[in-house]
Amino acid sequence: MSTSPFLSRIAAFLLLVSAPVAAEEFSLSEVTEAWLLGPHSDYRSPSFTHWNEDGAVPPACAACHSETGMLDWLGADDTAPLSVEHPGTINTVIGCASCHVSEAEALDAVPFPSGVTLGGLGSSATCTMCHQGRSSTDSVLSAAEGMELDAVSPDLGFINVHYGVAAAVMHGAEVRGGFQYPDLDYAGRFAHVPSAGTCVACHEPHTTEVEIEGCLACHQGVNDITAIRTRHSDFDGDGATNGGIRAEIEGLHALLLDAIETYAREVADAPIGYASDSFPYFFADSDGDGTIGPEEAVFPNRYASWTPRLLMAAYNYQVVAKDKGAWVHNPTYALQLLHDSVINLAERVEMEAGGLVRP
């Protein structure tokens, strides 16, 4: 019976990684154990089980949610690269072959949802292909084109940036992952320092855990990396600057949600609430109590009174919400997105925003 060239290549790869090598160079058991501790091997994660009842992962999702889809996108299955031609196989996580076939190791440039293709990514390229989100400034502008800024439109719906958007945040204005308000300048890629310039310089590549020793070695005087900050302005206007930059981002993030809720109630005339674990995240606050309970966090109750101004702010709220490491990946960009969203909403609702500082 003949074997496809694709399967032959995978078999050769598995033979290669299982071959004996010097213990100090490579330990397959150690790498496997590390991978099993990480999110890319989690067979129970919704990232890999969401489509089980359907029997296949749709091509639009397969590149990042199945190994067969990722190999398809890379062109390692003898199809065209940078696209997925076939549904992905369910119950296939991101395994060894996903990142260690020759096509993955040669990958250096990746297209983003904005249409921008970034090159020179090196070892970060395979991480970037999935951790970039699925929307951009351009998506929001396109949805709201020709609409009055504060007019509720039934044609608008929440635009979700997607999840794990570290690459989009890190590259900032270069790829327009957040909603960038017209006529304002935004920070580009946060290059950090040469020794922390790639994904795997900070994250163990198999467990994805952050290796904090290097952080504390440079940022001396702190025992907790969340206390690190190199900018000392009061960005969230709370009068405190003794916490890390993460505290400033969290404070401004909370202020933005308050502004979103005030605007929705006073301008869109329909109270809104946010539920971080329920799609599509923004729901009608039907009882007006300021919270979204389990009975409200259901798809039929999704928020439906969007104006372009509200959509822009909510999109940025979600960008920062879905990158828990924004304070490391690109704190300036995250602060700018949040600051500008608050200031834009404050054009229509009364709130204390005069003391905010834009980085």
C-alpha cells in the first residue's frame, strides 16, 4: 500500500526525534513532559474540543486549533502555504510536528488581520501565526463606515479580537491589532531588550511558562514581576503610582468599563454589561443592576444597541482583556488604547478623565 508524501515526512520526523542523541543536547522525555504541562497539549481545552460534535474543525479555525490544520497552513501537507484548504481533524492538539517540520522552522513572515505582513520574525513566527487575533482597526472602521458616531445601528454587532492576542499587542501600531483612533499616534513594536526580543526568550517553548529570573535580574529591587514599571506617571488617574505598570493598566481598564456602561445607559439608552467567560461578552443588562448574571450571559441576550463610538471602545476593552500579559508585551500600546477609548467616550458622557495621562 502506498504512503502519501505528507505521512512519510511525519514518519521521518517522528523517527528523527526518537533517535538517541547526547543527553546534554536533547532529552525527548523531558521535552515531552514539559509539553504535556503546557496548553498546547491540553486535549480537554475548548481550544481543541469546541468542534468535536461537528466532527471537524472548520478551515477558518483549523490552522490554530488542530495540528493537521496548522500543517495545512504551513504548506507541509503539499498544499499552498498561508491558507487552509481542508477542515482540521478533531482531537489533534498542537504537537511536535506542528512547530518542528521544515516549513515551520523556515517560517519568517506572517500576515496579520489588518493585511500587514511582518517579516524577520525568526523563532517567533510560528507563535505569531496563531497569537495575533482575528480583527483589527480596519475591521472596526469597515463595520462602522458611513454611520453616525453616536447613532444606534441594527447593522452593528460586537467585533471580537479573538483570544491570546500577544503578537498583535506586542507589534502595536505596526499591525493595528487594537482600534487606533484616527489622527493619533500609537506605539509600534515593544522591542524590550535584545535578550528578551523573542517569544521563547521569555516563555519556555513547551510549557509556555514565563521564565522570570531574567526579568528580576534586570529590574532589580522587586521580588514580583508585576511590580515592574519604567514609566511612573499616574496613567489611570487614581492618585497612586507605587504599583507596577500592570496596576495602571488594570485601573484604566476598569475605568473604561465604567465609561462604556455610562455611555450605553445615557447615549445608546440600553444598559450594557460584560461577562469575561461568555461569548459574545457584552450583554444587555436587563435588570439594570450593573452586573451580568448567568441568566443574562446567554447569546440571545447579547448586546444589540451598538453605536460606532461604543463599538470602538468595547473592542479595545476586549483587546486588553484577552491579553493578560499586555503589561509586558506592550504596556504603552495597551495604555494608549485604553486612554483614547475613555477620552473618546468622555466627549459624550460626563466623567472624571481630565487627570489621565497618555503615554
